[in-house]
Amino acid sequence: MFAQYFGQFLFNQGLIKSSELERALVAQKSTRVKLGVLAINRGMMNAEQVEAVHQAQTRMDKRFGEIAVELGFIREELITELLTAQPSAHLALGQALIDNEVMSYEAFSTALFQYKQENSLSDEQFQAIVDGDIVALLESELLKAGISGDSILVDYISLLAKNLIRFIDTDIRMEIISDHAQAFDWVAEQTIQSENYVVERTTAIAGTEADILRLASIYAQENVNSPGEMMEAAVGEFLNLHNGIYLVNRSNQGSELNMLPQSMKQGSQFTVNSPIKALIRVIGPDFSFYLIITNLSELTA
């Protein structure tokens, strides 16, 4: 998941073009991450040292690790550590960009540092994110958007991310949208109620007709070409599945919540029962849609 965020960061910084990012995201799945990129990512070598080793390899028939140790850039036991480490997807993305001469090792190293700086991440937080900690990644994005300190919101969104990866697509990222005045063609909504049924809060999936049809097709695992019963059932079922798991998690934490049956409406008919707490755009390889969340914390206030 982090690879999509890091790739978008590279594009936003003007370091790569949109077409280069798209090709690299495809290529990363079959790209072998080399020791130089692994060493830069872990801060064990800098870009200049990696380049020096590559230059030396043009003159001698030795492996990268052997030369790096001989030149005093890294200790031998750290080479073993790097070789046994499981490289994350953002490193494969970086390696694909380097292999295609879109970025240099120095540019890749600088970009990693800039990402940490701009997101105010410690080395430990950054490592947790690249190791696949979805909660840490989303907390960082919410903080950047000025939404922080709401553990219930983070729980809901991070669970959605996991369910999207599990049931929809592994290559997704989320953007926090500050302008809540969006127009939608279709909205699948579901109300979550407090234990005493008094407080109700809205959750919804919304988007253009084309994107809602695409989401329905992916979830249903068959082509859904036009609005109708199949589209409504598929998207509504995914929202219901997600909210059902969320309510089980909340029950395990001691909060017994309830939910009403999901429904599908055209965008012009959609209203919320309280102000929107977060509007999140979910972006996949060939689709996007919006997640609408009102203040779920008030269900247990």
C-alpha cells in the first residue's frame, strides 16, 4: 500500500511523470530489489557509496556486497542482514525507476528523506509504515490533513483499507478530501446506531456511475455494465460486509452498536444525518470512489 503513496509523492514533487509512475507500478511486481537500494533505504550506505560500488563492478568480477565491504562502506554482517530482509513494495518501485533511468540512486535517497521530513516521521514511524503498518500510514495522512486524535476514525478507515486489499485490489491508496461539497452519481449508504438506538451516524460509498459499476464488477467478480439490481447488491454488500466486521471489532472492545440495512440512492437524493467527519477518496489502478464518514465517536459518547 505504501508504494502507491510514495509513488504519488514522487509525482507531486515533479520527480517523475504520470506515465513513468504507471509503468513503474506495473514493473515493480517483477522487479528484484538490489542491495544498493536496500542499503540506502536502511541508511547503511549513501547514494554516492552505492554509485562507487557500481563503478567498481565495471572493473572487477565481484558481487556488490563484497566490494562494499572491501571499500569499508558497510560491515559484512550488515550485508547478510540486508540479504535476508524482505524488501517492501516501495523499494521495488524505486528499483524499477532506477533500472529505467527515470531516477538516480541519489534522487531516490533524497526522496526517501524528503518524504520522512514532510510527513514529520521518525525513523521508527517510517519503518513501521514501510513494513505494512496501515494504522501508522493512515494516522500520518490524517495528521497531514488536520484530522488527528480520533482513534475510532482511524480504526474505521484502517479496517476499510484492509478490506479493500482483501476483497477489491492490493494496489490502492487513500486521499483525505478537505472539500466535502462533492457531487456523486450514486451513493450506497448504511446507518450505524448506538447501543440504545438513539444516535445514528451515516457511512457511505459514493462515486461516478462508471466507478461504482467498476467497483461492483470487481467485488461481484463479473461484469456489471449498467445500474440496477446487480450494481446495488454488489456495492451495498461490500459496505455491509465492512461495517459488519467493524461492529464485531467494536463489540470486542466493549461497544455494542447496531446497523440498519444498506441502501443505494442517486447522488441528488443523498443526505447525511450529521456533519461529515471525513471524506476519503479511494484510488485504485483503474477506479476511484469516495468513502463518506460522519462522526462515529458520537455513537458511544
